[in-house]
Amino acid sequence: MSARVPSVTAEGLAMLNDREKILKALREKPLKTYEIMKRANIAKEEVCQSLLLKMRDEGVVKFDIHGGRWFIE
């Protein structure tokens, strides 16, 4: 009997890839949302913003309200 591996949807896989792309871009320097979208190749601002907010809630990234930039601590 073989063990079943949980399936990952295409949307879930794309979100994981986008997360990694965002983290890679932010490792270089703090960026504004539009700059992150360009570097991570994310077409929709709503998708990028939503993912950044989720990552902020998880404590992965932070937002500087005065500079308007996202960064990794």
C-alpha cells in the first residue's frame, strides 16, 4: 500500500512560487509594491498586495508606512 501525497493545486503552487520570488526581491533591498510586482513578475496588483498582507500577518515581511516600502527584518 502506497502513501498518498496531498495534491497541490496549480493556484497553490503559483502562490508558493510568488512568495519565493517576493522574498528573493526583498532580500536585496526594501521595495514598493509596484517594484516588487516588476521584479517578481506578478501581473495583478491585487494578487501581490494580498500575498504581501498574508506574509505580513505571518511575520515574514514588514511594511514601513512612512516610506511605503516592504522589507524583510
